[in-house]
Amino acid sequence: MTSHITVYTMTIDHKHGTDTRVFRTQEAAHEALARWAREWWIVEQGSSSNARMTLEEFNALPDAEAIEVYFNFMADRECYCLDSAILEG
């Protein structure tokens, strides 16, 4: 009997390379992406003259909005992909 499991991947291409992580749930992958956005917001925004909001304002955003705002702001430097795969064994 073959069993299977669905895993979720988060890949971020950024100025230092590519980070790929695997998660058991889609929610966990989404939360990790939001953590990335929150962690790097102040660093990346601080180096730009196009500052849009303070760290406090950014951290108050729901995860989905924080991800959208961050990656729109970083569109010329970073991108991400959330995907799923079924592993059989």
C-alpha cells in the first residue's frame, strides 16, 4: 500500500541567493513567509527613500497584507513562490 503526504514549499529569491524551505502545512509556509517580510521590512525600507510605513504600522498588518506590501515594495529585488507537492512512499 502506497502512502502519500502533501508538503508545501516556500522559495524566496533575494540578493544573497535563494532560500527554500519545506513545511507540513500551507499555513506554516504562509506564516514563515510573513515572518520573512516582517524581519526584513525595516532593513529594506530603511535603505529606501520610498518609505511607506513605520515598522509598527507594518507589523500591525494581517500576514497576507504584510506579504503583499513587502514583496510589492521589493519587486525589483526579491520574489517568492509558495507551492505544494505530493510525496509518495
